[in-house]
Amino acid sequence: FWWLKAMIVGVVQKIIKLGQQDPRRVFHSFKVAIALTLVSLTYYITPLYDRFESAGMWAVLTVVVVFEYTVGATLGKGLNRGIATLLAGALAVGAHHLASLCGEKGKPIILGLSTFLAAATSTFSRFFPRIKQRYDYGAMIFILTFSLVSVSGYREDKIIEIAYERLTTIITAGVACVILSIFIFPVWAGEDLHNMVAHNLEMIASFLEGFGGEYFRSPEEGDNQVISEGKKPFLKEYRSVLNSKATEQSLANFASWEPGHGCFKFRHPWKQYLQIGTLNRQCAYLVEALNCCINSEIQVPYEFREKIHQTCTNMSIESGNALKELALAIKEMRQPCLADPPVESAKAAASDLKTILETAIIANSDLLTIMPAATVASLLVEIVHCTEKIAESV
Amino acid sequence: FWWLKAMIVGVVQKIIKLGQQDPRRVFHSFKVAIALTLVSLTYYITPLYDRFESAGMWAVLTVVVVFEYTVGATLGKGLNRGIATLLAGALAVGAHHLASLCGEKGKPIILGLSTFLAAATSTFSRFFPRIKQRYDYGAMIFILTFSLVSVSGYREDKIIEIAYERLTTIITAGVACVILSIFIFPVWAGEDLHNMVAHNLEMIASFLEGFGGEYFRSPEEGDNQVISEGKKPFLKEYRSVLNSKATEQSLANFASWEPGHGCFKFRHPWKQYLQIGTLNRQCAYLVEALNCCINSEIQVPYEFREKIHQTCTNMSIESGNALKELALAIKEMRQPCLADPPVESAKAAASDLKTILETAIIANSDLLTIMPAATVASLLVEIVHCTEKIAESV
């Protein structure tokens, strides 16, 4: 059984690694387990809820479905669930009442028709982007509750009582989840978003800081050797920024459900983080193009490179500095006052470069590779400037 | 009530627009509604299932939760649900049996402990990227079923019978959903992925084809006027490619659940679409950098631009042609044999451009803007070549 042992050891190592990366995940798992065990045992031991046969089931279902990793997601799902259940329950009771008026024969027809209509409209409404973004789960629960109440209502006449007890169970379980997720090791989506945006800025910054040294290596250091990306993590790290849009958007969405916490007030301007994120991604696209130049096969003659070496490196380091300062400002939530000097000097370097290029005698050099670096750097300066404006409003 | 009327008209217009964009959405809504109504009414009218009080509820729940937009998603969720229910049910019955051996006092402790363990491990397992991608839903259902069976088992002794009837209900409802989604107006995730990848290639292609004309407009046509992007959709359309990664990945994930359909066999190489998509996104990043050049404030003197006009336009149009041909080849699922000539001529244009640049006397022109276009275009050629290789294996 040596292979079984090896497999188990491998899995355990993976688990430990995953736990170390973010210990909050372990806490989250325990939180869910505690909530579930508490709810189960409450309904299991106390004879308090004896008369509601299925109430325990609803509580368990709510806990499993509502308890999400971040506070915002839990709150959003809980609210969605509560409101949708209330609404659908009320409508279904109304439909039931209407159906009862139509006699024994008309009843199934009316009920079927109303289920059909409710299901079709709410399924279709889930295709609207705005509803999909925030109320997708609510729409699903709406259909569920509506058809459940319609179906169950036939056998039992005490439909309102059932609806009431289910609602209280669901709300109790939902509130328990929310309280647990807020007060015991909370994971705030807003905080995650905040850190993620700052971290993304930093990654771009560290690429820019390293870029000058990487691109303008002198031939003695081994000009044509393949750049070992493995040894220089900053050359690859920025890639995660390129595809960060979906994560940022869902975090901002969750964050908008959260109450005030820590240094964030309720109705913190989360959308500005998205704006900064978008600008930063634009920066990342340009960086990606820059990276292509590093790896490009066409190499520029050493003499010409030497001419623009200093200014280009300056530009890239200064924009990197500016971005780092911005990231720090975001982290500490203050005005990014120290970002202006690097931005200014990056701009100065850019105009220096322009004059160098204009006066240079470059008849016999291959221009194909050297220019994009300059252009992209100057574009970067523009973007840094733009980011700065937004960061000011934090 | 004129504002109410205006609002209703607005909503109706939106609905019609959404329906026209993709009529399959309307069909989907009706499919869900039909499935739900059928299931409700079956359990509602027939006395067949009279002895299972809550069986109807489980059927409704399964339909609402499992029925997704694409066939792949429905199948994936259905299988996840079925297998997770089976597994969790078996384990929970085992735990119950174990608990019964421990006497009346030990029973709640054992049950609580097992619930806690099961919930903690399966919640934690959802953080593994591979499980999250494919079995996230299954893990959730596992916790749900496990704790439900644990809770309910205390009151009723016929635990195995309950587990059995629930399982049959869920499987019946799940199979009904899968059949309905496969045989009535099916929406195949694989087909969507296929079309999306081809369409993305086309968007990049149409940008490239239009780029030459846009960038090298002669001064008479109004050189400095702001480019009206609204009138030229191809200048903006490609942006959706930049953030297409998440959609492509989820579609490929769903597609891997689907059986063979149409011209796609089972185990169609969906991952290759992802590779093509990644390369295409890389292309899009470069295009984004190109687009910055169009909108750049620094404008190149007319005389110099005129010199490289022809070759640059050629390069961009030819790479556009090559991409279009590749997109067509993907659509028709054949070898992209016609893509070679444009790639070759794009390469030829690139080397022409190189010689032009090397011999040009450009002492007094501002090089800052013209070069990136050339470089990026030559990079594009490289990428087109790369894409071609992959497209060959389709």
C-alpha cells in the first residue's frame, strides 16, 4: 500500500499548502461546520420545534446555501433569500386563494398556469444583466418557493401557517449565518477588493522597476540568452492583472452588500476601485506589449540602445515609483501626495527621450524594437497620471 | 399615470430587445416553466406518490436548481447532484448506524461530530481550484444531504426507505431536466464556445482591416479631428475579447460534460479552443496598444507616414485576412489551408517595412508614434503564425 500512503501524503501536503496561503479558509470551513452542527443539533434535541416536521430541514438548507466565504456574499444571499421567499410566498398564497374560487376542477388549471407564468417570467428576468449581477439567487428562490407553496398547498389547508413557519425558520437560520460570518473571523469582500487593487498596482510597478534592467542588459551580461523568467518572478506576476476583471467585479458586488466595517464606511465608493482596476488593466495590456519586446527576436544594436538606456530606464522606474506610491496611498487611505514628484520626473524623462530621438543619427540602426518601449513608457505616464486623479478621490 | 405607462413601455422594449438578441433565451424560459409545471402537476394530481409527503418538494427543488441554460451545465449539475446525494446518503446512513450502537446518550454526540467533520472537510475541499471548477455544486449537495439525513433520521426509523425514495425522486427529476434540455431546442455550451472563439478572431480581424485606413488618413480628410468611435464599431468591438477568459473557461467546462452532438464528437478537444482563445487575447492586448497609438496626441509628420503607409496597411490587412480565414476554418471545421498566403504576404510586408525603415532618412521626424504600429503589426504576424499552428489541429 505504498502508493496509497504516497497519495495521502500528497493530499495532506496540498491541504496544508492551501491552508497556509490563506488561513481564513480554514476558519471559514470551521465556521460553516459549527453553524451546521448547531442548527442540526438544535432541531434534533429540543422538542421546541416538534410540531414542524420539516422546519429543521429548512434551517439546514438555508445554512448550507447561504453561508458564503465573504460577509458580503452571505449578506447578499441571505437578503435575497428572505425577500424572495416573502414575495413568492405572498404571491403563491394569493394564487391559491384565486384558484380556490374557481372550484375543484378549475383549481389545478389555475395553479398550473400561475406556476408556468411565474417560472417563465422569473427565468427570463435572470437574463437581464443587472438582475443577473445582484438578484440572480433571489429569482431562483422566488421560483422555488412559489412552486413549492403551490404544490404543497393542495394537501394541507393550513397554507398560511406553513408559509409563516417556513419563513421564520429561514429568517432565523439566515440571521444566524450572517451574525456568525460578521462576528467570528469575518472575511470582508471590501477589504479583499481594497487589497487586491493595491496589490495589482504593485505588481505592475515592480514589473516597471525591473523592466529597465532587463531590457537594457549590456551584451557582456549575455544579451542573446533566453531570459529565465523563472528566476525573475516580476516578469510573470503581472499577468494575473490581465484577467482580474471578473474577480474585481464580483468582489465589488459583494462589497456593496456589506455594512460599514473597519475604516470603510457604509456606501464606500466601491465603484472607484473598479475604475482604478480598469485603468490598471489598461496599463497591464501595455506592459504585456512591452514584455513582447523583451522577448522579441529582433534585437537592437548595442550603440543605439546605450543612447536611450538612461532615459527609458528612468521613465520606467519613475512610473513604477509613482504606482507604488499610489498603491501605498490606497492601502493607507490617504491622499497620494508623494506620487506627484515621480510622475513629474517620468514626464520629464519622456520629453528628454523625445529630443534624444529627434537629434539622434540613426540611419543605420534597426528601429523596430526600440521604439515601442519608449512609446509605451510615455503612454504609461499618461495612465499613471490618470490613475492619480482617481486615487485622489479615495 | 403617464410615468407608469412610460416605465412599462420601456421594460417591454427591453424585454423584446433581449429576446431578439438571442431567441434561445425565450425558449429556455418556456422550457423551465414547462418542466416545473409538469413536475408540480404530476405530484399534485396523481395519488401515485401520496405516501411520500415531501417527495413532490424534492422534485420541484431539483428542477429549479438543476435546470441551467446550457446542456453541459444541466448535465454537470445533474450528475453532481445525483452522485453527491448517493454518496452523502450512504455515509449518513453509516454514521447513523454507528451512532445507534453508542446508545441513547452517545447518539447526538456522534451525529454532531460526524456532521461537523463532513461539513468542515467538504467546505474546505471547495477551495481547491480543481474541485471548485467542476465539483463545487456536488460538494454543496454533499453537505446538504448528509446533514439532512442526520437530522431527519432521529425521528423516523425508516431512514433507508426515506433515503431511497428521495434519491429516486431526485434522479427522476434530474433525468427529466436533462432530457428536456437535450431534446427540445438544446443550447450546447460547446457550440457556443466554438462560435465565440471564431467570432473573437473575426473581431480582431475586422479591427486590423480597418486599422490601416484609420491610422493613415491623409490630412485633407481631417487629420486632427477626434475619431468618432461611435461611427466605427470595429474600433471598439474587439474590447470584449480582452475580458473573454472567464466566459470561455466556464463554457469549456460545461462543454466537457456534454455528449457528442452535431459535428462535435464526445471528448472533442475543447482545451484547444482555450489555447486559441489565449493566443487571441494576446493579440487583443497588442491591438489595444495599437489603439492607443491611434488616439495618441503625438502625431507623426505626414511625409513620413506616407512612406510607410502602404506596407503597414498591407501588413494589417493581410493579418486580418489570415485571421478571418482561420475563423472561417474553425467555423467549418476544416484545415485552414487558405490562411497561408495572407500570412506569407504579411510577413513579406513586414520585411519590406524593415528595409524601408533602414534606408529612410528620418532625421527630422518624430518617431515616437509610427514605430509601435510597425512593431505591433510584426508581432501580430508572429501570433497569427502561432494561431495557425493550433488551428491546424482542429
